[in-house]
Amino acid sequence: MSDLKRKIKSLAAAHPFIWKTFKKGQEWEYDLQYERFYGRFSTTTASIREINLEFCSACNLRCRFCALDHLKPKSYMSVEVMDRVFEALLYDERFSRVRQINLHNGGETLLHPQRLDLFQRIRHHKVLFEKQKRAFPKIILLTNGMLLREKLARELLELKVLDEVGFSLDGGSPQAFEEMRVNAKWARFAENVKAFSGLRDELDPSVKTFGICIVPEPHPLNDSWMHPDFQEVARLLNSVEYRRLHDWGGQVDIGENAAVNKKGCSMLINQMVVLPTGEVTVCCNDLNGQGIIGNLREESLYQIYSGEKRMRYIKLLKEGRKDELELCRECVSF
Ligand code: SF4
Ligand code: SF4
């Protein structure tokens, strides 16, 4: 998400009237996108603009608001599954709109035991794209930051594959951070962010950093009221999105803040998510694989994109029949 979009979203979320208007606009946008990509006169170009890769299904934290099923079996993405995504982007023109690979979904990306192998493989694909004069998608890592120690930060920055690195830093004070992000230690997190920022300046200043910060009510959506130690770390980042808790597809109670979209979903139009098993789901709100629409080990990315299971989501959300989709029924986020 661009800085401008983050700012607009933060502003809209802070004012109920603007937020409701914003949600209505999202429904109209869906109608337009539907006609463009799935209507009678559409072409074969895929609507999706970003793909999320879940390297690891497990997480080292237990955040109070997390919707991830921490009891599900751990799985790790293989190089083969990841290759299928990059090969589709390189050789299949129908995915020409994909401009972004997000290295996150459920779980913590950096918990993958062979994480460096996967990052080196991304480097390999980047070189292939360059040789074929194809634009390589932006690579965005979102992490809880606990494992991004100096050594790993240096290794990742030296590979020159990351365009943006995001950190989750909720709460507004070291104490609130540790209360919300159970198992996280503020001192370790702050040290890692500081080390990463310094190394970024030295090794690859083109890498942008951002933060996603859940602000508890009734505090305003900015850092003016925050603890100085928290402010110091947040201000090292190029941008921070301050926001209220969102509902992870209705699995987390966010109170009365939300206006429900009766139809449409920009996430569904713009995104697909590849899980470590090769399974593909419709959006990054689906942390526990309720919306599986295919498996990259058995079908191509385009077959999954255009397959019956995904089309059912696309059509039902166009017709405002969200209630018929178990995954989407309670989702008020997008
Ligand atoms: S870091 Fe993310 S995946 Fe891990 S427990 Fe927290 S919210 Fe859940
Ligand atoms: S759960 Fe459904 S409505 Fe919510 S973001 Fe995902 S696809 Fe969209």
C-alpha cells in the first residue's frame, strides 16, 4: 500500500462518516472492476495486482488479537512452490498486472528454517526477469521483527531483493506493546529495528521501511501521545500506518467501528495468497485456509485464478450475496 493510501485509510478510519462513504466507494469500485475483468467484454488479463506468499504457517508470538489457529500443523514453503509463482509471472503475460509480492500472511515469514535459501531464490528470479527485460515485482516483507537480528538483516540487505520492510509495532508504549504482542520483547524489537535502519542506510538505502501500529481506543491515530521510547523507534521508519484493530474476516471482534460492505471486495479482485502447502486462498484475511481455491502443485496459477471456486467468490460478492460465503460473511474489513 502506498504512503498516500495509508494516510487516506487512517484518516477515513478516524471519522465514522468518512469511513462509511469510503466503504460505499469501495462497492462502486468493485462494480467497475468486475465489468473490466469478469464482464462480457473482458480480456484474459488477470485482475490481481499482488500475491502474498506465506513462507511459514506458524508464529513465534501470540498476539492478543490474532486470528491465526496456532494449533494447526506447521508447514514451510518449498522452493518448488515459490518457483511456480515467479515462473507464472515471468512467462504468463496474463499476469502482467502483478506488481507486488507480499512476504506475509499468517505466521512469521522469518521463522522459516531455510529462509535465506528462499530469499536467494527470489534473487535468482530477479536476475531472470532482468535478463528478459521484464519488470520484477516489488518485494515487501512484513515481520513482527523479533527474529530480524543484525546478522540476518545484513544477509537480507546484501541480497538486494527487498523493496520494503514493514514492522508490526502496536500499542504506543513498551508496556502496551508487550501486553498486546504476547511473547514479544520491546527491548529486542527496538534493538532490531534500530540495527536494521542503520544497516539499510549503509547497504541499501533504496529499501523503504514502514510500520503498522494498532492504536487502542481512545487514543488518536497518531504518535503525539505515545511513550518517547516508542516514538523514537516509530520515527526511524519511513512511514507508519496508525489504525484500529481490523477483524480478520470477522474472527476478531472490533466493536462498532465498522460499516459493512454488502457487496464487493477489493482484496478479492486484487490479491491471491499462496500458502506453504501450495494451496491458494482468496485473500490475506483468510489466515486459516477457509477459502482455498486450488493447489499450485496440481494446477497452474491461472487455472486457479480463473477456476470455478474463485469465480464463485467473485460473482457472489458482485451480487451482494456475501452471506453465502462462510469466509466472507462476517468480514467488514475490505
Ligand atoms: S505476529 Fe501476526 S501472526 Fe504472529 S501472533 Fe501476532 S498477529 Fe498473529
Ligand atoms: S474474507 Fe472475503 S470479503 Fe473479506 S477480504 Fe477476504 S475475500 Fe474479501
